Amino acid sequence: MTKSELILRLSEQNPHLYQRDIEKIVSTIFDEITEALARGDRVELRGFGAFSVKRRDARTGRNPRTGEAVSVTEKYIPFFKTGKQLRERINCD
């Protein structure tokens, strides 16, 4: 599902709200999650999951085309861990 599909589905489920308002709400939520991660904070949505930032150490990698050793600098990556309720809902048979 894309962001625009999410907005469309939410507007269908909430006909009393304007689509532009739903778009602003969704964008604001995503922006706040992004800003919290940029500050190094953890964002937890109970029943859904938790967003955090993990640090990857600097390392020596390889260029797959040439096989040449390449220095890869330290970096931070976003990480998502699903919540128990989401996992159970996905794995129900």
C-alpha cells in the first residue's frame, strides 16, 4: 500500500472528513516519526510495532563488479520491530 492508497482508504472509511485533511494528518504523523528517529528517539505504537535507529559500524566491503575492497563508513539505519498483536494478526490461520 502506498501513502496515497492509505489516504484514499481512510477517506472512504471517514466520509465526514475532507481528503485534504486526511492527507495532512497522515503526512504529519509520518513527519513526526521521521523527526523523532532523526533525533535518535524510539517511536512505539502499541499493538503495531516500534521504530528505532540502529548503528552500523564502519567496515570494508567489496565492489561486486570489480571485486575491489571499498571502505564503507559508519551509518545509521531505520529499524522496525513488529508488535505482538500485529504479528499474531498476520500469522493467524
